[in-house]
Amino acid sequence: MSKSIFYHAGCPVCVSAEHDIIELVGSSNVEIVHLVNDKSKMSDAEKAGVKSVPALVTPNGNVLHINFGASMSDLK
Amino acid sequence: MSKSIFYHAGCPVCVSAEHDIIELVGSSNVEIVHLVNDKSKMSDAEKAGVKSVPALVTPNGNVLHINFGASMSDLK
């Protein structure tokens, strides 16, 4: 199985969701991207269809937006 | 690991998220509850803190609301 990508921005709701996702999916199956610390990934995230964080992009390209935390525009 | 519970209401966004969650977590690790077909589970869902569907309640009791589909009040 290819990896999922979990995009977040360090907010409390993101970190809580991150822990849950890692526990459910397994840390080896998910890449964690912190969009505020690594703004070069922002365009990848937007291309994948991420509208808010935290969000999980699945291996088949679907985007699961989780517990709405912050809009992408708030991170720029 | 105890099971997660995925609550949904049969809407297209729910079904899409359901497939993604089953693929990520594994069907043996998640119980699927259709709240419109099984309204007796509504109070369990509300007690768990589910505010909208689709939502995933993790084994440690956290609620991940995914891709906001419908408020609980819309299902009653």
C-alpha cells in the first residue's frame, strides 16, 4: 500500500487528529507534513485538493478533511 | 486494538469516506453504523460526541468528523 499524507499546521486540533490517525493507520503508512514549517509543500497540498487542515490524502487520491481546523488561506 | 466505529447516513460523501476508512484501517478494525437505517444507535453516537456524519470514533474515544456531510439534527 502506498502512503497516505496527513497535512496539518500544528494547531491543537491538528495534533490530536494526527495522533489518532497514526494510531489507526500505523506510522509507517502515513507521511506527516507540517504546512507552516514546510511551506514548499503548500502547492502539493492544494493540487491534491486540500481545502483545510487537518486533512488526510489517501493512497488513491481522495481527501478526507478532518475536524475543520484552519483554511488553507489562513496558513499563507 | 479495540474497534473504531464509523457513523454515517448513506449519503454519497459518507459512502466515499467509508471506503477510504475501511481501506486505511482495515475492515476488521472498524464497525460501520448507518444512523438512518439504525436509529437506535443515535443516542450512542451523540453520547460519543458525534456532531455530524460521517464521523469516526476511535478506540480511545476521540471523534474525528470527516468531510462534513449532515448534522445529527438533520437525521432525526
